[in-house]
Amino acid sequence: MTEREAYVAFNLTDKIGSVKVAELALAAGSVAVAWESWPNKVARAGGEVDVGAEFALAKKYGVEIVTPADAAYPPRLLEQPSHPLALYVKGDASLLSSPCVAMVGTRRSTPYGLEQAFRISRDLAARGWTVLSGLALGIDAQSHRGALDAGGKTVGVIGSGLDRFYPEENRELAREIVAKGGAVASEFPFGRPPDQQTFPQRNHVVAALARGVVAVEAPHKSGTLITTSLALDMGRVVMAVPGRVDARASGGCNELIRAGARLVRNAADVEEELSELMPKTEIKPAPRRIRRAVAPPSPPASPSAPPAADGRGRSPSAPFSIEEAMVMREVNSDGVSMDVLIRRTGLPADKVNALCMALRLKGRIRFFPGNRVALPKEA
């Protein structure tokens, strides 16, 4: 068995992730040897894992299976310890490694949200960016349509096996994406139906592949906010399109902006935040707003001396509140626990948690496993 076949075999079991596979491979010497010694070779759907049958289905459907053993596997996914063991791609797999902007939002979108998603995606695609989304109803679908309207490239990442496409209403849109040079991808094997587990995993892939994430419309409790939270943890730039203050559909986006996400009105705003991440030869010249250079962030010496914005789209030039400054004085590069912050600041636990979330949205801290927070890597 080859390395790529072993990755697919592990993926078919649905009982093990990339972190554990990496540990096994390190001990065994290779992924293939690790699979040979793996005791639970039972497929999620039942029966013994049949890698040959999976590759036969891929050939039948015209699908490329890409694993970490392949050169085509997106480097940005490999940066994440928990990355898919395999990607099933219909269409141009190279687009997953291209400069992508994720457009995300609610399924229950308003005409305003649909208009903004279409317009921004169309203009981003025209400027050379690959528009990435989840092929769901509402904002996702309209974002894909906007990119196609510009004759640009778009990638849909779905939360089911490619042969169990969901939602059915967007099947023709998926076919159009592939026919016009885009791609539809999934980390799930053939036969896997969508469920409550697959969509958060899909959101993780969307956030990991993107250079930045634009939330167009999202209520306060929305899967969109899960994606933006994942993006923040990965160091991606999070942006949001503002909406009416009394519009339920825009409540989550407005809150993101209030907490420090970048407010964007159009593709030029998005590109201003992301253009330094994209090779200039791949984009057409576009108008840029003039802004003065600022120094990189540093922790404040006192509540009256907040750090400036870092100039990379992480946060606006908004001052810290006194309570945020109290928290920042206790945070360092190694990380401190929430319990320590609560004890040292003297603030209630729920208040410290809320302050840390706001500071994370502003790009001033990052979260560690074990309920710990630390300064950003570049701080």
C-alpha cells in the first residue's frame, strides 16, 4: 500500500484524525506501515475498508483524491495540525492552493445580503481572487454566482460526500462551477451523508484555505460565526459587511465589527486588507485607500497607552477600554490561564471571558488549548 492509499484508508474509517495518524506514522516510520498495524480496519459505513473500491468510484465520477502525500495538497491546510486526511475534488484541484477569499453568511439571507455577496464576490473574482464558500443556500450560493458572473474562479466546499451532494437545490450550481473551471471539494468519502458533524468540519476547511473571511450576513447565533471564530484561531483576517442595526440577519456581522472585525463595503476594501498576501502578478491594479504606516502592536504599559493597529487588517485603531487594558497587562507570549487572569484582574469570570473574546476578535490575543490566552505570534 502506498502512502496516499493509506491516508485514504484511514479517512474511510472515520475513527481517527490527522493528529493521531501523524503520531502513528512517526512511530511506525510511514503512514502505510501505520495502517498495516492499525487494528480497527472497519469502514464507517460498515464492512472492511476497501481502498480500491474508493479509487474506482473516484475514477467513475471524475474525482481527484488528494492526500497530504500529494504535491497538490493545499499547503495552507498542512499548516493546521488537524487537517483532512483526504480531499475529494471535482474540477481544478490547484484552485485550493490559490489565493482565496471565503465569503460566508446565513442561508436565510435578505435581498440586501444577496446583493452584497454577489457584488463583492464578482469584483473579487475579477481582480484575480478565488472566491471560496460552502455551496449552501443564501449567501454562499450567491457568492459563487457572483464569481461566475465575472468569469472568475470559485471553489465550493461541501459537508457531505460528493456523491451525496447537499443541498439538492444547488446541484446545478455545483455543476456550473466545475464546468466553468472551478472546483467542488469535500473531505468526506463517497456515501457520507451530511449531518451535524460534517458542517463544522466543512467550516474548518473553508477557514483554513482562505487568506481572509468575509461575513456578509449572519444573525447572532449562526454557523457563520463558527467559521469566523475558527479563522481567528488560525490567524486569518476576519472582515464583515455592516447591515441595518435593527436587522436580525445582520446582528452577528454588526457584532463582529463592534468587537474588532474589519468593516468592508466592497472588494477594494477586502483587497486592501489582503493584497500583501497575494503575489502582485496575479491581480489587476485596483484603487487603494491611502493609510499611514503604523508600528506593529505591543502590549500597553498602562490603560492610557493602548497599542496601535498592526496595519494587517486584524483590528481597527480603536483604544482599549480600561478593563481590556487590565487583561492585556497580564497576558504574555507564553500564555496565561483564565484562572490567573481572573485572580490578577479581580474581575468576574464571565467578564474576563467576554473581554478575552473581544480582544481575540481585535487580533490582540490568541487562544491556546487548556483555556489559556497569549499575545499574537508577531507581538
